[in-house]
Amino acid sequence: MVEIPRSHPRYWSLYYRERIIEGMEKGMTARAGLIAHGRGEAFDYLLGERTIEPAERAMRVAVAKFLLAEHPVVSVNGNVAALVPKETVELARALNAKLEVNLFYRTEERVRAIAEELKKHGAEEILGLNPTKRIPGLEHERGRVDEEGIWKADVVLVPLEDGDRTEALVRMGKFVVTVDLNPLSRSARMADVTVVDNVVRAYPRMVELAREMAGYSRRELLEVVGDYDNGKVLNEVLLHIRDRLTRLAGEGVWRKKDLE
Ligand code: ATP
Ligand code: MG
């Protein structure tokens, strides 16, 4: 990995960029994954590169839904494996969920490389190596899923997912949770719960929440879910961005050192 000076004002951004590049070099991340990462970074700039309240609320509901689920599955792709491999394994464990490698650009080598990385971080069972089922409405390679995983799942977490696939999962009747920095993406608009946050912040927080809520009763978990309204949460994210930009424009950003 290229050495990044700790003093650089954009240290973390550059650090995760290097992680994505490294993910590609390890054979896990697709070239298009680099582009998707850049799109995410742009939205993170607009959000203010922090976890905002609507995202925190979405995470709490997502975790509660997972703890209430019968067959919960956490899906893993090449970007997620590059950015948060350890947190992915921890999250699946804390949620009692299965891990499935599920790729938009599926190749056997990429699936194997991701499974290896997850094993290195302590994963035991990994699904998606031999997917025998297909999501209706998606053509062959894009639709392949594991019979014991996403196929059977009632609640699925599909972070950084393509909108078409998110929609197909919703149509199958799954309860779909996504993590996506772009509140306007099709995935963000199609999912049942959208966590508009960077996966590098969202996953550690969701692990904390899962451990905290592990002792909750069913009733308490249902209370957390309450009458959650994903449309309202997405609107709040848009208003957060609008209000922040309005404030920044008022303060002026020219030669301003740090933005809040
Ligand atoms: P859609 O298909 O949902 O309309 P898209 O085609 O713009 O979206 P995809 O490449 O299909 O994008 O999905 C990747 C999504 O992941 C993008 O919306 C991008 O903003 C988001 N993303 C990229 N990096 C991160 C990250 N680190 N954390 C959270 N979201 C991210
Ligand atoms: Mg897409």
C-alpha cells in the first residue's frame, strides 16, 4: 500500500482509496468498483463525512429487523471486502446472520478472493461459492444466489448495491437493507431501510448497536422498528444536505480550512 502522510488533511479519504486499490490488486474489487467508490466519496463530501441522525435511526431499525429475522443474510461485494472485511465478519456474527458473497460482476476468482479475505478475518461459513438459484427478473450471472443464503433469506443487507438488484430483491418479498451514500440512487430509493452513510462508519456503529440490542426482547425490538418510514428518512437526508449547503454558502467556503 502506498504510504500516506498522516499529516495530510484528507488522510482517511486517501487511506480508503488505497484500500480499494489494494482490493483490486488482491482480485476482490472490480474496476467498476473504483468508480462506484468515487461516486460515494462525492456524496460523503456533501453529507459532511459524518454519520447524520437519519442514518443512525435507519441503522437502529436495520439492526432490530435483523435480530427479529428468521433467515438474516449479510451480502458481501468487492468494495465492502476491501474496506471493511473485519467489520463485515463481526457484524454478521453480532446479528446471527449468514455471510454470502454476492457480486454484480461475478467471477469465480473474485468470489474466492473475497471468501479468503473474510476467512482471514475469522469468518467460518461463507455462502455464495456455489449459487444454484436465481433472482427472478435478473439475467443469469447477475441473478445468481445461494439457496441457503439470499434465496431463503427474509432480511438481507446489501451494501453498495446496484439499484436493479435491490429492486429485484424487494420484488421477491425480502426485507432489504442497504448502506449507500447516495440518497438518490435507485438502491437507496428501493430498499426498505436505507442507511445513507459511508460503510466504513456504518459497519462499526452497527456492530455496536447489534451488541447493545442483543439482549432486547422481541417486544423491545419491535418498538425500535416502530412505524419507521424510509421515505421520510430519505427526505431528511436530502434536507440535511440542502441545509448544510445553504449554511456553507452563507459562511463562505473560499480558503476556509475545515468545513463542518
Ligand atoms: P443505483 O444502481 O442504485 O442507481 P449507481 O448505479 O449509481 O446506483 P452502483 O455502482 O450500482 O451505483 O452502486 C454503488 C453505490 O454505492 C453508489 O450509490 C455509491 O454512491 C455507493 N457507495 C460507494 N462507496 C460507498 C461507501 N464507501 N459507503 C457507502 N456507499 C458507497
Ligand atoms: Mg447501478
